[in-house]
Amino acid sequence: MLALSFATTPQIVLRDGALDDLPALFGERGVKHVALVTDPGLVKAGLVQPVRASLEAAGLAVTLYDGVQPDPPTRIVLAAVEMLREAGADGVLGLGGGSAMDVAKLVAYLLRSPQPLEEIYGVGLAKGQRLPLILAPTTAGTGSEVTPISIVTTESDEKKGIVSPRLLPDVALLDPNLTLGLPPIVTAAPGVDAMVHAIEAYTSKRLKNPLSDVLARQALELLSANLPKVMKDGQDKEARGAMLLGSCLAGMAFANAPVAAVHALAYPLGGHYHVPHGLSNALMLLPVLRFNLKAAAPLYAELSPHVGGTEPTAEGFLAAIERIVAACDMPKALHELQVTRESLPTLAADAMKQTRLLINNPVELTEADALRLYEEAF
């Protein structure tokens, strides 16, 4: 008999102007003082001030923390918590990409349940309560607004995950206006990243289930059809909304049927070279897909029609993914990002530490395999 446990964000709002709901949503939760967690790039782009002004006009106090960095170091999380605790925030808004949302999750948790980060790395160790939390993504990629996961970079440049249902927000606000006009690379790499989430969820060796399968297939249809549109016209609001929904559905899928070797190999690239997470996933996708072919071919064949494959075969699926990646305006190889060939053995050794992810891969991966995959991507 099938057995599954499925969890996601309880309220998801997708519409043009969804951010207008923020004051009411915080008000319903008794919040008086909002911690607005974001990054300096969004402040400079002018996206943050209107949100702050809207909250303040509704009578809410707002304290801004805009120090989030890509692949957020633990010191950023701790600095945000210290600042926002002193300010007296009683609710949290995460506005940005995956890094800002991941930091916001931990801020909401640690403000209510203070614990050393070292005690909650892993699965199910964060068991306390958190403050009210709303997440609003500004890219269509990570799906962090519907995942119980926060990824941070330790002082030793190792990326570690904190996985707990407590990190799921109360509300995910998907407003396409936040993604209009994103630069091509900030559209392309996260878009492929979202496809990685759906593909790895669908082919996961552990916890693959019918609900995640449905979400993954629908996510791939939305993403593969609309990524070319938003690459061509960044102001296409309908396509931007479809990308946000696709990313969200992929996030719901992999939150319950976990990702695998693509992510395990991507994490060291972020930790050592600060390659953005979406781009590192995009670069490792095709090598890992080919590596997994011997076990995942039947599942690839099922996915082929959902990514525009010309035939319902594994080969048709791989060809379609290759076309999509080739059409994206982003780096296509590790050497383009100043990754050195001499560092590949170190990256391979570090990838093997991601046991939480590697146990989900359809094919067992050795350190020698990891090195070959990095060489293929180089």
C-alpha cells in the first residue's frame, strides 16, 4: 500500500499585485513590527522601498536588514538575528531570491527559538516555534517559498542545510511584477534551476510519490514553455507569472521528493567559488542526467513530452533539455567562471559530504564519478 507524507506552504497567492496583500496578511497574524530581510541589489533596484512604504502606511513598523549575500554565510544569519532581535520585530518578510528567503526563514525561527546553528544542521532538528513568516520571491528559480529548507555556508566554505517543517512560511506571495525586467542570466539560470528541482524530484530514489510527480510534470510544462518567452521579452508579465508558478510547483515537488546529485555537485561550486546556486545547478544538470541514464531512462521518457521532447524517449528528453540550456544566455562551462581544473578533485571530495542529497540519486555516485562529472562540465 502506498504511504506518503506531503507538506507545503499553507497559503499561496499568485496574481498581479499580490504584494498589496502584505499589510492585511501581517495584520491577520497580529504582527506589529516587520523584519524585512532582503539584499542590497534589490534595494538599489528600487524594489524594496515601495514595499516598506506600503507596510508603514498601514501602521506597521518596519526594520530593514539588507545585508544578505549569495550563498549566505552563517555570520550573515547571525548578524540579521542580532539586529532584528534588538529592533523588536515580531514578524518576518523575506523579499528576494533563494538566499534572502533562506535567511528570512532562519531569522523567523531563531528570533522565536534561539539555538546555535550547529545544533540544527540536518533533517528535523529545528523543532521550536518561529515568528509569522511571509516570503515573496523576486526570481523564478529556487522555490524556497514552499520548501522547509534553508542552506547556509559555514566558515569552512561548506554548504549545509537545515531542513524542518518549521521553516515553511505562512504565506508565499507570487507577484510577477517583482520579476519584470530581470537580466537574462538572472532569468535563465534560476529557470533551469527550477527545472532541475522538478527533474530530480521525479527521478528521486527516495520518497518519490504521486503528488510530487504531478507537480513536477506540471512545473516542467510551465517552465519549458515560458523560459524562452521571458528570455526573449523580460516584460512579458503573463510568462513571468507562469515561471513563478512553475518554480513554486517544482519547489513543492522537491520539498517532498528530495533532490540528488545535481545539487550535491552544485553546492561545492557555491561554497568555494561563489557560483550562484541556480547557475551551478544549471551547469551540472546535463552531466548528471547522462550519468543517471542507465537507471532513470524510463522516467526520462515519461518526462519528454513535458519539456517539448520530439519523441517520448529518454533520448528525446535529453535532446530537449540540451536545446533549452543551449538557448539560455548564461555561462555553459565551469572554466568560464574561473573554476580551475586543479580544484576539481577538491570539489569532488566536498560533493561526497552531501550524503543527505546523494542517497536520493537513482545511481550510486562515487568520488571518482563526481570528478568525472566535474571534468565533463569543465
